[in-house]
Amino acid sequence: MAYYHRGSTGDALARGLGWFSIALGVTELVAGRTLARTLGMEDHTGLIRAYGAREIATGVGILALGDPKPWIWGRVGGDALDLATLARGLDRENPRRDSVGLAIAAVAGVTALDVLCTQLLNADEPDAAGPPPDYSDRTGLPRPPEEMRGAARDAPIGADMREPAAMRPA
């Protein structure tokens, strides 16, 4: 289990992002049609509401399930989906593409906060492992290779290992 330090800067930011996720998710669920109309993307109302459910689930995960790091990474992935969906609204035929541009800027800003939060949470984790062990001087053999040559040939091998019963001719 990952180390988790309550009260750190990363924790405080994660909690804030958790509450933000819940508030945004409720807004997307309740006002999905209005948001879609504001962005000139009326055909994406259902998708916006689904994204709202995702935001609520992510916010609850951040606030209630211990280590917020995987949930913050979930927010980063959700931000990528949001940006991809919003990019479709930049079509020249969309009379509301200025609103879409503002929404993209807002999501990009929140994405930067999400990435900063993951970095802060990672910085809170102590490097318990330290440097990896150096095994470069090991061969895997209990004695020098010259002494090991032929050792297997001279080892006692049980009859069942020489020719297992299932392999014997009938």
C-alpha cells in the first residue's frame, strides 16, 4: 500500500480537487443540457451527464478511499476525455466556439492542478526502497564455475526423476 500523509500540501490540494469534482459532477448531471447548449454541443448532453457521474465517483474516491493518488490520476484521464470532447466543439460552424475555447482553457488549468497534485503526492512518499541492490558480483552458483562443472551429473537422482511412471512404456 502506498504511503499517504494527511495534512501535507498534496493532501490539501487533493481534498480540494475532490470537492471540486463532486461540485462539477453535480453541475454536469443537473445542468447537462444547459452546459451543452452554452457550448453549442447540444448533441453531447448525454455525454456531459455521463462525465458528471464520472466526476462525482472520482471526487468520492479522492475524499473517502484513503490514498487519493490513483483517483487524481483518474482525474487527469478524465481531463483528457473532456479536452477531446471539447475539441469537437471548435468546429467553425459552431456559433458558440468562443465558449468552447474558454471551457478548454478552464479544463487545461484544472489539468495542470491535477498534475501538480500528483507530483506533490509523490513527493510526500518517502523513498523507502533506497537504491537498488548491486548484484553485479554474483554468478548464481554456490561455488566457482570450475568446481560446479559436472556437479549435476554426479548428483543422486531418484528413479522417478529419471523416468517418471507416466512416461514409461506400457
